[in-house]
Amino acid sequence: MEEAKDQLEIVTGFFSGFTEMQLSQLRALGGIYKEWNEKINVISRKDIDSLYEKHVLHSLSIAAVFDFPPGLKVIDIGTGGGFPGIPLAIMFPELNFTLVDSIGKKLKVVDAVADALQLKNVKTRHSRAEDIKDEKFDFVVSRAVAPLKDLWRWGKPLLIKGKKMPDFVNGLICLKGGDLRAEIKESGLHPHIWDISSIFEGQTWFKEKFLLYVPL
């Protein structure tokens, strides 16, 4: 429990205003993922001890930039073990999240985590993003799943057209790393880009990691 508390400070050092329920959920994440990762490997063995920095805080960089109004529908394409979807669902309990992956055993872990945390705003869907034809969303989020051009090709048809919000329009938000110049050029898109190391100062792991936003 003490280890979870120490790890949690990585998150609470940058975010405040959590309810007791949210703190309890964040605190529990480490143990739940450790337990499930022994059964179904969804997080690199070398990263599991850095869960709060490399997975939770990384996912929450989206929350550091976007303050989503209640009621929005968000789809997480290629969620894997539940990132960025699970941390965002904790942060935004009044949003509805659909976590999608083509690999069923990964969603088994996501379902178990969401159930253990009593996340009522999370559902999973075993599918490829491009096969979803019956539902639309306000935002598509994703983390290091595919090149930007593919994420936009899969994500754009899933977005609700004509949605207006006070500070920004809906679109694609993705987390990526490395030199993105060739990838962005190939996509033909002009994303807004944030350097995550400047969002979370002092966290050296975020060097050359970026948040990209493509408005619809």
C-alpha cells in the first residue's frame, strides 16, 4: 500500500481536485494491473513497476491539455491494456468511454480492471476500429497504435460531425514518440502538437513524447 501511495504522488504532483473515489481508483490501479499482468501480459514486464509514470501519467497528458465537458463519448482505438482509456475514465467520470481492441484477451484485462474499479463509464468492444459502423463519437483517442495517416483514416468516420464545444472542436487525439516529421508529412495532416516533457516538467521519461490533436 505504501508503494502505491508513493507511485500515486507521480500523478497527484501534477493534478489536483480528485475525489476520494478517484484517489481510491488511482491507488488501486497498480496492484490490479500487476496481478492481471501475471496472467495476461498487456504491459511490458520492465514497465510494470513504472506504471504510474509510463502509462497512467502518460495517458493523463490528454487531461492536462483538454478539459472535456460532461456527456461526451470517447473511443479509445487499440486500447491494449486500457491506455489511455482507463486513466481518462477515472479522471472524467461524466464522460462515456468505449475501449476497442482486436485482441480479445487484452479486453479481458480491461474488463476486469474496470469492474474492480467500479468504472461505470467504461465499456469494451472486441473489434477493429475500421469495422465499427453503428456508433459515432465526439473524440477518438489512441496511444502509439499506428501511423497518424491510418489513425485518421480509421478515426475520422467515427466522429460526430458538427459538434461544437466552448474551447475546441472534436477530433483525434493521439500520443506518439520519436521524430514525427516524416509520419506527419506522409499523413498530409496539420496536427496541433504538444511536447509532453514540457507538460510534466522534471519527468525525463517524456523526452521526445508528444500529444497530437487533429480537429475534425
